[in-house]
Amino acid sequence: MATIIDVEKESGVSKSTISRYLQGKKVLASNKEKIDTAITKLGYKVNPIASSLKSSRTYSVGVLLPDITDSFFPPIIKEFEHYMASEGYHVILSDYGNDILNERQQLKLLVEKKVDGIIIVSSDNVGDSIQSVRESGLPVVMIDRHIAGLQCDSVSVNNFDASYEAVCRCIEKGHNKIGAVYGTYSTDKQRLDGLKKALSDHRIIVNEEYFREADIKKTLGNTPENSFLELMDLKEPPSFIFCSNIYIGIGALKARLKRQLNIPSDMSILVFDDISTFPNHDYVTYIKPEFSNITQPLSKIGRCAAELLLKRLKEPRKELEPINIELQTEINITDSIAELKTDLVEGLKY
């Protein structure tokens, strides 16, 4: 295994300069290039234990999640952990169980463990505890969700634009009786806003009867499945339903199987998330047609979160101006969207 002495010999740069560079301090650009080349060639890895004894770093980072069993997070955290490990860091995973008070407590515990940085998927709607951590100089990167008014580094996707474009495509197929089942998170609101903008731009009046808020944590009441069925049972149901996240999409899938619905004859469906790409959900590829979807680049979210956190770790206390990364999604329109537009030429035949 290569040592810092080997890097010194290979690069021709002094050990003290190499050490400063590895601690995130500035060195000459020419020295940086020589050190990086030597490290790559030798496969040198920082010894986190030795480094932590010489500096205030622990080479550990915290990851705070609302539910560790949630299918959305494993692909993200797997990529994040893999990338951080390649840089000599280990990950401390913490689950706050969708409890805001516990989220704040777990955040405090991670700070007390002296982690070097934190990745968080927050359920809080205030954000004062996160802001306090940031102001102390500890890097924090938010994934997926945002908190209004909180200035914090983040990695998310183009929720508004993707929803707007996807719904516009469905409107172009002739749909104007459009409904939605949506969740309670900030991402759901952004997606719902995108849908409503599409309706507005096409001069389609929003029928509030076609919109249902669902609680993904409930097993009774306004569950995603029940909310979907409520729309189906209306005297004049919508022809198209937008599901704002994977949990709503799974609820729609359950309702489809329960009622033996014919998609898209009975209902056209679009889901923000491709259910089949989530762990243990590949079975949905056998249920045809698959729901039209907006696919999030889950692994890329994890990679970008790691790169952003490492950037902050290499530039400690340099600035508090947030960096907000918005990744692009992919829209996949399948046969789950009925073609309702009348062919005007056919209509003129006599």
C-alpha cells in the first residue's frame, strides 16, 4: 500500500505540502497537479485514523433518513457511500422514523459524534436546526426535499419542469379532464404546481374535485389507494390521473389490480417515478401496459451529493452561499395514456 512518502517521491513535492493539500488547504496549482497525478498512479488512499489524529477531521459523514426501509433511498445511499469510501470516508447511517423531533435529535447526535459533514432528507418544515449546524461551519447537503426559506446546499431534480412537460404531452393527446393524487412533501407541491401550470397554459380549468391529497404513512383513510379509488368513483371521473410520487403510484397500482382496471380504457395514469427501477419492484414490468413515468436518476443523486459534500470538505468555512444542483429527469410516455384526440381529417369524411 502506497504511503505519503511514496507520493512525495513520485510527485517531487514535499510531504508537508502534500499533507496541506490532503487537509483541504490551498497549494500551488502546479503542485496540485503533480500530487493528483502521483496519487492516481500509486493508488494512494488517505488513512482516516492517522489523519484524524493530526487534524480535527474524523473522516466520517452522517446520513440522516426518514425511513431506512424506504425503496427510494437505497440506490442513492449506495452510490453516495461507495464514492465517499473511495475518498477515505465512512458513513454513519441514521433513521429518524419520519418523526420531526427525532430528526432534530438525530441531527444533534451526529454533530456530537463530530462527523465532518451531513447528508439529510428532512421532514422538517422549519429548518432552524439545520441552519444552526450550517452556521457552525459543518457542511450539510439536503437531498430531494427543500425547506422554504432555508439556505442550504442541495441535490434534487427538475420537479416543476418535468411535471409540466409530461402533463403537456398528455394534454396534447386530448386529455382535459385531469386529476391528481399527491403527497405532502415539498417535492409533491413542486410537481403539482407544474401540473397546474400546464393546465393553465392550455386554458383548462382546474377542477378541485379531481385533486386528492394522500397520506403515505396511513393504512386507513386517505391512503394513496383509497384516494385514487375516490377519483375513479366520481360520477364523472377524470380521464387522466397524475400520481406525484412512487408511493402514490404504488397505490394506483394496487387499485388497478383490486378493481381489475383496464388501462388506459378505464383511466390514463402518469407517475412521477418509475416504480420498476426501485429495489424489489421490478415485478411491475410484467403488468402491461406499464405506467407512464418520470424517472429520477437515483444513483446520480447520490454521486452528486458526495461530490458536493467533498467540495465543501476541501474548502472548510470558505462560504455559506448555497449550491443547489437540479438534475434532469427522463419522461417515458407508455400505452397507459389513451389517445383521445380526434383525427379532424377522419371527421370530415362523408
